[in-house]
Amino acid sequence: MRLATDEHRRHDWWVHNYAKDFELLDLWQYPIESDRADDFETFLEVHDMMEMVKDTSVAVRALFAVRLVLGKIFRWDGPPVDDGPTRAAGSIAGFDEVYRDDRELVLRTENATVTALMHLGWVPLEGDGTGEKYTAQLAVYAISKGRVGRAYMALISPFRHGLVYPALMRAGRRRWLARPRTAA
């Protein structure tokens, strides 16, 4: 479910300092829950973005395919950018890992239209009543590059909100429910 971005800002995330110049565009809560405060790593293991995309509708997969084609035609995409001492090894679905701890992961990508961050965080589930349930949230930050970047972000906004993120949330739930379970 989509959340107000203020919900993201109330947490003491590392990303807040790193993303000072970025606009927080979106915040989504995965429709999952866990009894374990230390289940973030398990969530990350099942949160394979490319596999999740494969588990979405034909329409969503087509949007990703069209974006890849347009990126090649207009030469929007290039090699990952390495810009800081906090950079960790690894790349996930075209995003480079910038920071990871036991409750948050920050990924970054850059192309000719935008510099974007994907933040995955592990948070207590609000409304649980016991304070003993946890869930994952996805925050998306961006800095648009010039008129083309601003136009591109405006153009894709309805597709992100109406198709892509809801489909990814459902795929994430299916993968979460299908994960191998171990005794606590």
C-alpha cells in the first residue's frame, strides 16, 4: 500500500543524510508481516527485483521492456557511477548498493534522465497493537536531470503508481509467503 512520505521521515534512517539533495517521490509498504525484528536479511533474500518483475503482469513486464528499449535508443543508460567511500560491493537489478545494515538498504542508479535511490527498510508494523510484528517499506528518491528528466519522471508517474509498484508489492508478498522457513 502507498504511504504518505512523512511516514518515512519519522524513522531514523541513514539514507536521510545521504539523500539530502534528492526528492522523496514514493513510499510503499509491502503487504507482508513477520514476528521477527531480525528478519530484514530474509526479506532481502526473497526481494529479488528482477525475479519480482518476472512475476508481474504482461503489462508491467512490457513497461520494463519498453523502458530498456527507449534507454538504448536515446542512450539514457550507461555504466554505474561510483561516488563515495560508503559504497559497498554489489549490484542489484541495475542499482548499486550504497549502504546496508540490519534494518535498511540503500541502492543507487544513475542515467541521463535521473539519479535515483531505492531504500528498503524494516519497520515495526503499525496498528499491530503488540509492537511485535514487522514489515518492509520501499522508498524511492530521485534527482531529475534537466527538462528531459523532469518530463520523463512526470510521464512515468501514473504508471509507477497505478501499475508498477502495486504489482511489485503483490509479487513481493507472493515471494515472502513462498520463502523457505526456518525455526527461530
